[in-house]
Amino acid sequence: MSKQLKVYCVNIGEYLPIDGGMTLREIYENIKKRISFTPVCARVNNKAEDLSFPVFTPKQIEFLSVDSPSGYRCYIRSLCMVLYRAVVSLYPGTRLVISHSVSRGYYCRLSGTDVDSSIAEALKTEMSRIISLDLPFERKERLTSDVIEIMRGQGLTDKVKLLSSIQDLYTVYYRLDGVCDTYNGNLVPSTGLLGVFDLILYENGLLLLGPDTSDKTRPAIPAPQPKLYRAFTDYLKFNSIIGIRDAGDVNEVVSAKGTAMMINVAEALHTKYIGNIADRITERYHEGGARVVLIAGPSSSGKTTFTKRLAVQLLTNFLNPVMISLDNYFVNRTRTPLDDTGEYDYESLFALDLELFNDHLNRLIRGERIEIPYYNFERGEREYRGESISLDSRSILLIEGIHGLNPELTRDVVPDMKYRIYVSALTTLAIDDHNWVSTTDNRLLRRIIRDYKYRGTNALETIRRWQSVRRGEEKWIFPYQENADSMFNSSLLFELGVMRDEAEMVLRSVPRDITEYAEAHRLRKFLDYFSPIPSTLIPPNSLLREFLGGSSFHY
């Protein structure tokens, strides 16, 4: 006879009597009339679990819908496995690579196959068939050595390499209609929950679209992002040339003591791209334009260090760069607008003192000297520290901040006088062929480390604010990114290995008894894919030093 116990369900605010060993899905079936949505996964003691998870001891359980960040990730991962199953059915032997997010979807490539509209339509039809059958995603856990052989048998050499490098004793994998795969997180119980999706031809591959974030009843509508796509593609080509495409490749380089060369090559690529952008700015400057360079991008994209390194390159082109950070034009915290949740909305354009900024900008262009403010993040107040700037005949003004590409910020400056740059950590390194590294996660880890070191903010506070930051980016930054004259990818192949130990230490401080622990735990598990790399190998002018410390630049 199974043991009787009680679990606390957050969704209904009650303890529920259950039989020991019941799965989350069985528990949900007993109370589904009291929950207004169909869950795709759940949090158990503030850890994300799939609904096949069996409960043997008292737990706190919260069922999650696709509207939650964890639920949405679970949904997308499950769609990826359906796509993989469809590829195996229709094009056996073809390698599916899910590279990165772009245009509100996930860019996929099929190696050895010329993708056209007929292939896209055939795969979409096969995915719909698999979904209509409501097939189970069977969760399995076996010795990693056994899972490696399963992956080897399916020709998934990328997963064989990764699993061999991380050396876990056991590995979780999923089976769908006889095909097995591993994923960075849990999947939904069965394919019938995945009715909202689309698969379309996109550039030289496919774009997998999940539910629209604003209306989960319809697939996302692609947004044209040709410049962002090219920025990703340039780095993917570089990754391919040097033979480092995923976490398994990085771990092999670390194991073979080739880390220093990997770092040198990646840093050299940054230097080359920054130099190329500086040359384009200089050319336009000598044609009578580009007196104001606007550098924008989302949080923790490395805008500040990029600006400083761009200034160095412009100096070698005999120009005199003068830098201004928009962060120093924040209004005092008491005047900061609030977002929909009542939190301070630092991502809003109106968190800036636009009147003061435009006054200073106009005075600089007229040749006057101004005293620039300094924003004290810990106190949330503007200060003046006696720092003043002016422009001379060779000067070029570099303005760095998240709103740099918003035309409203510099509406009084004629377009020809502006050169616009978008900076973001467009992560092209994958975990494996079917698990990409989220650009958002990369930036969040950077921010967690930086905020802890330099802004007096612990990991809990940074994680708690992150969704507000993301909403602000969707509203104030991403709509303008295609306005850029140049895009700079600030990601570095080695950075997750370097950040691993520092981030792990900060993330461990998040208490277990709050919902943010689920995100901290997820990030820690994600970092386990990467072998640690000592930060002492990173050069002092590296963009990563902005977050880790030890930079040769002054911030």
C-alpha cells in the first residue's frame, strides 16, 4: 500500500492528500477543474520539473502554464524534439542544427539538404501529424555511458562529445516515438499540448515559431531582422572555421590545454570588428557626417567597454573621441517612472532626463564646455564630480546607452551627422545541435556578476528585476535595432566557462524558499555544461572585464 502524504499546491492555496508515488500530472487531474489553465510543467520546491515527476515526500507544487517563462521554455524545447522527430522521419541521416533565436523564432539548419519551401511545408505537416497523435514524451534516466551509446547510435556525435566532457554519472533523456534526445530542461507530457506553432522558410534555413508572447493562441509573427541575422551568421562562419561550435568543442579545447589560443583568437576577432567599424565611422566623418556616434544595446551587452575600445581605434585614425554615457542622465530614483508591476522602470526612455541631455548635446555641438553628471546607482541620485568636456575640430562624440537608436533621443540632430551601432551578446555558441545558448541567459549571467560586484545588488534582486528589464527591452530597444549602421556581437566563445565559478558563487546565495530559486537553480545547471576557465587568462582590455573586474579601462 502506498504511503499517504500531503502536498501544498500554490495554485489553489491548499494542502492536498495524495498517494506517495503519484506523478504531478496525476495530481493535476484530481484538481484540474479548480485551475484555469492546462499546465505544461511545474515548480516543485522551487525547481522546475516535468509532469511525469513522481512525488514521494511532502512538497510545495506550483503548476505552470505556457504564459510563464519556465512554461514557455518547456514548450519550445518540446517543439524542437517534435521537429527533430519529423526530420528523422522524412530526411533520415540529415543533421538538424537549431542555432539561435531571431525574428521571434528559432533559426534551424539542415546539413546536406537544400532547404526550400516544399521541405518546410513537409516538415510542418509531419510535425502537425505527430502533435495530433498526442504521443508521450517519455522521460528516462540512465547511466551516462548508456545514454552516450544511444546518442551514438542515432548519429548525434555532438551529444556524445558533450556528455563525455561533463562526466555526469547519470543523464536524463527523452524518447518520442522511438527517437531519443537530450534537452537543457524538461519537456511537456505529450505532443498534443503543442498545437500552436509554425515552421517557415527563412534565409538559408527554417524558422521555428512558438506561440506569440502576447497571444498564446496563435504562432508568433516573424519580425524582419536582416541585419541581426547577418551578425549571427558572420560569427557562425567564424565558429565553423576554427572548429568551435558548441560546449563540447569548448570543453575539448580546455581539456587539451588550448584555452589561451582560443581566448586570443576570440579577442582578436573583437579587435578586428571594432577596427572595421572605426574605419567606417572615420570614412563618413571625412565625408562631412558622423559627428555623433550612438551606441545602443540591451542590458549587459558590453556597450561601455565597446565604446572605450572603439575610442582607442578612432584615436589611431587621428580622431578625438569624447564619450558620454546615457546612464549618467538618469533622473533621481524618486522621479523614475514605474512599470506595470509598480517597479522602477530604468529601461524607459523617460527614466532619462531628456531635457538636460538635449541641452548638453546642443551646447557641445555649439562648441561650449559642459559639466557632465554622474549617476550613483547605490544611492539612486545624480551627482556632480567636477568632470567637464568640450569638442574641438577633430572631436567625435560617442554616446553610449540603451536608447541610442531611438530617434526620439536625438531628434534635433540631422541623420547624416549620426552613426548608429547596435551591440549585443548574440551568442552563437551552442550546448549541442538541438540546444542553443540563449542570448538572454548570457546577458543575465553577466548582469548578475556585475551587479553583485559593482552595484551592491545580490543575485536575488537581479533575477527578480529581470522580467521587468526584458519587458523594457522589448518596448524600448529591440524595435530600433535594425536602425543600426553597424552591429557588433559582443559574445565571446569562452565567456561561459570564465563566468561559471563566479556566477555559481553568487547564485548560491538565492534562498531555496522563494520562486526566484528556480531561475538560480536553472542557471547553475546550465553552467555545468561548460568546463571552468580561469579569469587570469583574460586580457585586461577584454569586454568581459566590464563584468568580472580587472579591466585596464576606468568605469
